[in-house]
Amino acid sequence: MEEILLIENGNKTTITEFILLGFGNSPQLQPFLFIFFLVIYLITITGNIFIFLLVLVDHQLHTPMYFFLANLSFLDTCYSCILLPKMLVSLLTGEKTIAVHRCLVQYHFVCLCGATETYILAAMSYDRYLAICRPLHYVSIMNKKLCFQLMAGAWINSLIFDVILVGFTTQLSFCGPNVIDDYFCDFRPLQKLSCTDTSLIELIAFCEAVIFIIVPFLLTIASYICIIGTIIKIKSTTGRQKAFSTCSSHLLVVSLFYSTLIIVYVLPDTPSLRPLNKIFSIFYTVMTSLFNPLIYTLRNKEVHKAVKRLFNKILMHHMNHLKFSTSLHFISLQKFHCKL
């Protein structure tokens, strides 16, 4: 392990690097963890980019639900690119240090993606509420303008609040110790390692948690209470199954995301619970980005049809290209024989 750089600043010694402990120092375990997370990274990136491009090119998927899904896929791609490359480098090389400014940059983007995702999930819940509870008004309410407003609001508000929080975080001084028992830079370890007063930033972080975790969570819960109430009132079994199938994938994603997120930040941060906390952190930061494309594609008939249409287009394009190439070759042969 490299020696951590220190800068003398008056009577204080300011740390310029942190050590991310990650998943321990066992040499036997590192190669397996590297392969495991590399596979997750490749599947996550491929799956989410594929869904984003599929929604972009297939006009039949240009609906509010798939517009939100494309935003979620883009967000999950960003999330994975923020967290996993540094983790993979650390597992491969054993290099666990990260510069303070890079740590703060990573924390900034993790906060931005996390805050935006909660409101994207809330918007998707509202979309399902309108589709099931108010189907006659769905088209008039959930129009293109509202969809863009919801997504713009989610991204812009998350960015504004995140810049404020990270701006205050950059004012913190770190004098030692410099060890973060995690695989990424999060607020709680940064706040503990700071040697300056953190009461103001804790208040800002609490307000942001209320706005970007509690509020969208309650909105999502309220939407699903109304949805379940409406589904129960449907008399036919087929009707209930059809209504539930339209929101079951999203309900599964929401349950996985919020259950692990709440466990991570509600469980006491004690040394005995730290490994368990780390596992649950993996679920809400890494595994949800992996599961989202799988959940939405494996159980979604519209996505299956869109994939078939895409492959048919690619196949037809390839066949037309072959026919064109064959025709050109045949014409060139005829001209050659004529010259002879």
C-alpha cells in the first residue's frame, strides 16, 4: 500500500488521499470478486444501453412508461460507470487509495444518480396509477409535456440539491484517520472522518434525505395503495391478472431498491454490522442496475415484440445488402464478359 500523502497546513495535517477497504485484503478472494463484478458490469452496461436504444429506435415504444424506462436505463448505466470501474481496478491491482477530490466527485455523482432514481421510480408509479385507476383520463393527463416536465424536474432538482450538499462537503477538512470501510465514497464515512464541525452539513443531508427519499417513497406507496385497491375491485380474475401484470415488474424493482436502501441507512453503523451493511449497499447501488433490464425485459411482452421487430429489421437490412452486393457483382461480371 502506498504511503498516504499529507500536507502541513498551519498546525493541521490535511489528508489528500483515502483508503477504500472494499471487500478486504484476502488475495485468494480478489480474483473471484474481480470476475464476479466484471460480469455484472458488462451485463449491466449491455442490458441498460440495449433497452435505452431499443426505446429510442422503436416508435411503438414511444409511450410514457417506456420513456421513463429509458431514463431509468440511462441512469443505471451512469450509476454502474461511477462505481464499478474503480472497484474493478482496486480488485485487480490491489490499489485501494483514492484522492480526496476524486472521492468527492464520486460522492457527487452517486448522490445525483440516487436522488434522480427515486423520483423516476415515483414517476413510473404515478404512470401506473393513471393507467389502472384512471384509464379514461390517462392519455390526456400523461402527455408528452408532463413526461418531459417530470423527468426534467427529477434531473434538475437533484442536480441543484446535490451541488449544494457537495459544495458544503468540499469545505470539510480531513486530518486523519483516512480509512473508509466501504467500496465507494458515501456521506456517513466522510462525515465521520472530518475533523471540522459537520452539524450544518448533517442538517442539509437530512433535508435532502427527506426530499429525495422519504417524499418519493411515500408518493410511490400512495400510488400502489390506490392501484391495489382498484385491482381488488375488479371482478374478473383475468382482469385482475392483466392489471397486476402491468405494474408487477415496477413493483419488484421498487421493493428491491427501497428495502435495501432503508436497511443500509437505518441499521446502526457498528463494526459487527459493517459487512452486512456493505452487502446491502451492493444491492441498492449495483444489483438493482443489473436487475432492472432483466426484470423489465423478461416479463414484458411489448419489449419482446420490439426486440423481434428490431432483429427482423437488421435481418432484412442484411439480406437487402447481400442482394445489392450480389447484383453489383453480377453486373460487373457481365461487363467483363462483354469486354472479352
